[in-house]
Amino acid sequence: MAYAATNDKLSDAIGEITQLRISSDKEMLIALNKLSTFPDQCIFTPDPHTRRPHQHHDLRSLIESQQIASYKEFLNSFKEVKNGVKGLEHELSNLHDICNGMAKNLTASKQNSRNLIDEIAKLENERKKLMKERKLVLAYQNSFQLNADDLKILRGTEHTHVDVLSPEFFRVFEKIQRIQSNVSILMKAGHQVTAVEIMDQMGLFQETALEKIYRWAQSHCRSVENPDLADVLSKSLSYLQIRPMLLK
């Protein structure tokens, strides 16, 4: 009687199994795949007379062990991912620091470049100012001073004997006269002290040149018929008219 009841239950269970659509039930397929990995020893014994009471408990323990193993595998995998994320975070942090350092260096370079550009502009303005002042100095020297070559020509003939006064000597003498005329510009501009100093200096140079012309003319006045000296003597006498007393 009991055996017949067991067969009925087994028949009902088989009927329910045959009605299951295993091919479309993913969870069932997964469960069956898990059961296929269990050991070969018989866990279920169809014969109720031979089935051991602890087999059901062993199956549950085995399934739980499989789940725990899966969880541990997942945790280990997750731990690797976590470590990878931490490593990536560390690398990103280092990259962020590098970018910040580069940004600071770039800002400093921009500031240094701006300062350098400002300094170059300042130096350029200073250079233009110095060039302008240099031009003014050169213009002043050309207009109100004798240069080194002029002084060499004037003084070189001061204590040496020459047969003919050179054209360069007369050029220097004419420059002295021109400077004396330009002094009036300084006087009108309000530079009276500088103008007086220049007049005194040019007056000394002029007296030196006139004395040289006078001595040369005095020693060559008898050679007026000499065609080589006639032009120089005529020019010398015209300059000596500045000091009429020298013609007496």
C-alpha cells in the first residue's frame, strides 16, 4: 500500500517534470548545469528503501558550498577590479599633479615672458632715447665743437713749418667761423653760459689760425707772382681782414 502511494507520487513528479519547458527556462538550465558538475556518487536514490536521510542535507550543503565558492570567486575578481581602480585613481592623481605643475610652470612662463617683453620694450625705448641723445651730441659737436681731426690739423701746423697752407687748414678755419655764427642760436635759446664758453674757445682757435696765416703770408708775400701760391695767398689775405691790424 505504501509502495503504491510512493509510485503515485513519483508518477506525479514525473508528470510535472515532463510538463516543464526546460529549454526555455534559463534558471532551470543553470540549475541542471550546476547539478551536472556534482560528483559521480549517487546523491539521490530513487528507491526509498535505500535512500539515506542525510542525502538531502548533503545536497543543500553542496549547493551552498558551490554558491560560497562562486561568491568568493566574485569577491576575488571584485578585489582585483577594486585594486585596478585604486591604481587608476593613483595614476590619475599623479597625472592631475603633473598637469597642475605644468599649468603653474606655464603661468610662470607667461609672466616671465610678459616681464621680458616689458623689459625689452623698456630697453628699446631707452635705446631710442640714447640714439636721439647721441644724434643731438653729434649735431652739437658738429655745430659747436672741433673734432679730433680738426684739432690735429690746426695744432699740427701750429709749431711746424710748411710751404703751403693745406685746404684742410682753411676748412677748419671756416668751421671755426661757422661755429662762432651758430653760437647766437644758443644765446637765443637761453644757454648764455655755454655760448660764452664756446665763443671763448673758438676765439682762441681763431687767433691760433690767424697767427699761422699771418706768419705764412708774411713769409710768402713776395711770391705773389707765383701761380702756385697766388690763390692761397689771396685767401690768406682775405681771412686776415678779420684782424685789420695784422695787415698794417
